[in-house]
Amino acid sequence: MENTKDLTEHSSRSERKRRDSFGMFDGYDSCSEDTSSSSSSDESEEEVAPLPSSLPIIKNNGQVYTYPDGKSGMATCEMCGMVGVRDAFYSKTKRFCSVSCSRSYSSNSKKASILARLQGKPPTKKAKVLQKQPLVAKLAAYAQYQATLQNQVKTKTAVPVEGFSWGNYITSNNLTAAPVTCFKHAPMGTCWGDISEGVRVEVPNTDCSLPTKVFWIAGIVKLAGYNALLRYEGFENDSSVDFWCNVCGSDIHPVGWCATSGKPLVPPRTIQHKYTNWKAFLVKRLTGAKTLPPDFSQKVSESMQYPFKPSMRVEVVDKTHLCRTRVAVVDSVIGGRLRLVYEESEDKTDDFWCHMYSPLIHHIGWSRSIGHRFKRSDITKKQDGHYDAPPHLFAKVKEIDPSGEWFKEGMKLEAIDPLNLSAICVATIRKVLADGYLMIGIDGSEAADGSDWFCYHATSPSIFPVGFCEINAIELTPPRGYAKLPFKWFDYLRETDSIAAPVKLFNKEVPNHGFHIRMKLEAVDLMEPRLVCVATVTRIIHRLLRIHFDGWEEEYDQWVDCESPDLYPVGWCQLTGYQLQPPAPQTARDSQSSSSKQKKKAKSQQYKGHKKMTSLQLKEELLDGEEYNFLQGASDQESNGSASYYIKQEP
């Protein structure tokens, strides 16, 4: 019986010693072990509340109590031998899985239970959230999983941008980037958590002369989207060796990864002389600090799995005739962006780029179901291997109730011109389709056959009630050729014998999006949607963002909704392997400026190229107060909150 007790105590000490190791290189001793004594049965019955933080906390012995199953750290019941979530165990020392095990440990069944465990007999008691896999097996599986992830990441082709570095751009200009949480459609957008400055990670040590790859612990100094400015532990206020790294990259790991993966931790050569006991230094520096969740890389991988696959067929807007849709086939998927090839394109050069959540793509049969114009394909049957994308993959629109007061043909409104996204124009509802969809035309620019009408949903954030621009100090583009300037809605409605669409029919929701003026991001040039460019938020009107492409003239700016799937965090291109377009060089800016002055730009019906119209410079003037009553609103909202910013007609 004495031998069984010794075996049990020896096993417990060995387990603690193995878990406490930081994985230090060159024979460093383990961190000091937990010396707390066994608790009494009364103490065992106390339940400790789980940690409130969403990120793992590093304990004072260097151990991070989290493991790859995404739950809190594991523990082994000293009574029944079950392995389970540590925070679900009882007693301060978390020695028992339940109250019954805690009490039984002190009862006459204690000796029999220990003998049964040593003899390999199955336990008779169960606890909540318990798992039967041994802890060693879990760690081995975790190490294998990490190795597999690394191999997968290595196969991805990163697309470097020659001469441009987000890190240098951010640092040299002291810029701020929009946080990842602003982009719900982007990888990790909904599960970024509270990753912020001060979080510790394990990264390769580049300040080392060893022939093998070694690691060291670094802290996040600054975040810019997915990118983080890191500083090795031990450098204190010395920023000479700081470096930028993509947090979602394959070389960033939570603290404790080296220990579980058998990787060495080696102090940087520059500061190796500062301390003789690096183990004690790490314990002091890291106790209470936060690190990445142990399943962070798994979440990154899962968030970069996209349901759309090559050879899927969809309906997408015809870029040469916006009033209709055509069948296209998914050619490739990069970061959720789809390269669609129109089905009739034999050489596959007639393509169109958009995000999988874009309002411009729909399932096969959508056009017929709502009464939208559709170009029938000359191809009578599907090509081999092509199949229709399931309807549930597409972005859902909000349900509407058109049974009461609803949009009608001829009603006036303001709308973002899809062929000139820097302008909000005077527009007219030309046709009311089913399921809340509207065909809209830009006044003064419409073709006789309606081939340049475009489709917006009634809840679209790209259409606004009459007076929206005026009350929010946005320049409204009047109809082409309209001579009575400055433009006044009251006069125009009277002259055209028209009515304004009721304010209550428009989408008034303003989410707490988190964007602020001057924030940096990566944005699609929607006039050339294959391009993703370095961009800046220059104005915020409730949920509407003014996006400026760095290095380009303001006439190329675009109005975009805050929840647009065509906006991405800094570092998105690097993460997904998409080509990033850097700011235009001075020579290109001079050329564009000269070109815009020499000729008048005309609109094109094709979503391709910077085909912008020069906006008319209108003198801002309030509408006639006798005819309209404004609800006080504010422009450039920084609060992200909802506000009354629409015009209200007097009864």
C-alpha cells in the first residue's frame, strides 16, 4: 500500500514538472513548481469561478491553462482518474472532478479506488465536461495538428508588394488602421476577441546565430488590422529590433506552444547578457499577461474556408448592361472574392470580380423569380462539371412588407451612382420588382431603352430619401443638363410633377461599426473590382463611408456602406495571397490630374476602369423652409450611433 502511495505522488510531481516547463533552450531549469499543499475535504468543495477574460492568462509558473480543444486547461481527478476541464473541477487546487470525488477521497473507498486506477480498471464516477483522452495524448495530437497547419500554410503563395510595406507606411506616418472587428465578413472578423496591445506571443527569434530555428516571446506594441508591431521580451523601451508580423500568420503562436511542441526558446543575442536567469525573468514578466487562445490558428484556418467552389454557376450583373443579369461560373476563390467568368466566354477573359456576399450575385433562377431582366445564354446545357450554387450560400436581404405604403414607379430619391461611386445623384424609381427589389435610373443620364437602369433592394444602404445629401452636407449631383442651379428639390419635384419616396420606407439602421475618420484599410476599387487598394476613411455619414484611395485624386473616391464586403482590414491581402495595389506614385498622380483637366470624362455602362464624371460644383444652400421641415442631424458622425438625418415633408 505504501508503494501505491509513492507511485501516485511521484506521478503527480512528474506531471507538474512537465507542465511547468517553458521549453527554455540549453538546459534551463523548470519554473518553480506549485507548492500548495493538499486541501481538506471542506476546501475541496469550494468552487472557483472561471477567469473572466476571453484570452488565456499566463500563470506564475509559466503554465497557460488552456489546450487545443478550445476549453480551459485540463486537470486529472485524483479520485477517479478522469481528465476534464480544469475550471469545472472542485477545490482551489482543482484536484477533484466533483464533490462526490472530493468526499470519497477521504472515505474508506479511497484506497480501493487508487488500487483500481493502478490496475487499469475503468473509473466508476463521471463528471461534467470530462474527456477520456490522457493529457499526454492531447498534447501529442496538438503538436501534430500544429505541424499539419504549418505545412498547409507553407503551400499558400504569398503575394509581396514590391516597394510597399504596411508596417513602414503605418509607422513612418503615425497612422491608425481600422480594427479587424469592423469587418464581420473578413477572416476572424467575428471571433477576433480582445487581442490588443500587450498580448504576448511566441515568434521566431531572428536575432540569433544558431543554425536551427528558435523562438522567443514578444509582446504586441501596436495593432494595425491583422498586422502587429512586436517587441521581444527583454528589450524594455528599446524599439531598435521591433518588427511587423501578421497575427494570423503561421509563425505566431500562443505562449506555451514551444513547450508543447518541443521547440526551443532562446533569448535574442542583443540582450542575452542582460540576465543570468532568463527563466525567472519570464516568470516575472509573463505572470498575469494575456496570450492568444490555443486554438487561434485553427480558428484562422476555419474562417478562411469558403463555401463557393470553382465550377459553381451563379447569376451576376452584366457589366456591359447593368439592367440585366447573366449566368457566370466561379473560376477561382481568393479570400472570399470570386472571379466569375461569363458562361459564354470561350477564352475565359470576359470576367467579373466580386465578393461572395456581394448584392450583385444571386442563385440561378433569381432573375425570373423577381421579374428582373436576364440575358439568356447561347449555351443550351450546362458544361460538364458545372453545377448551380445552392441558394443558401448567397447573402440574405431583409424581409419587407410591401402590402402597405410602398415604393411606386416615378418616385424620386437620391442614390449612389454605380457607374460613378463618388457621386450621389438625383434618381427615379423606374420599376418595382418582387421581394423588395427596385429598378432605379439616374435622372438626366438614362438610355431610352432603360439599359442603364440598375437594381437596388429597398433596404439597400445605397439609396436615400430626398434631402439626405443636403442635410448631411454632401454634394448632390443634379440631373445632367439641368440648368436651374443651385439645385432645389422642391422646384425639381414641381417641375417634373413628381413626388418624393416616403422617408419611412428607407433603411434607417446605423450599426455601431467602429470606423473613424483617417483610419486605414484595404478597399476594392469598385470601378475596377479586381483591384484591392491602400485606402483611407475620409468621411463618415452615419453608416456611409467615404473611401479615398491613397495617392489618387479625390474624384476617384467612393461612397461605400460600413458593412460592405468590399472593405478589408490592413493585412488582408497578405493573409489571403491577394495582390495589394499600393498608393499611386507621384508620376501617376500628375498624369491622372493632367488627363482629367484635358478632357471631360464620360460615363460608361461597364464596371471597369476609373470612369468618373467631374462633379458639378454646387453652392450649398438649404432647401426652402416653408415647404420642408428638417429633422436635425449631423454629418461626419464619429459616434456611429443612429440619428435622425432624413428630410420630413409637411402634411
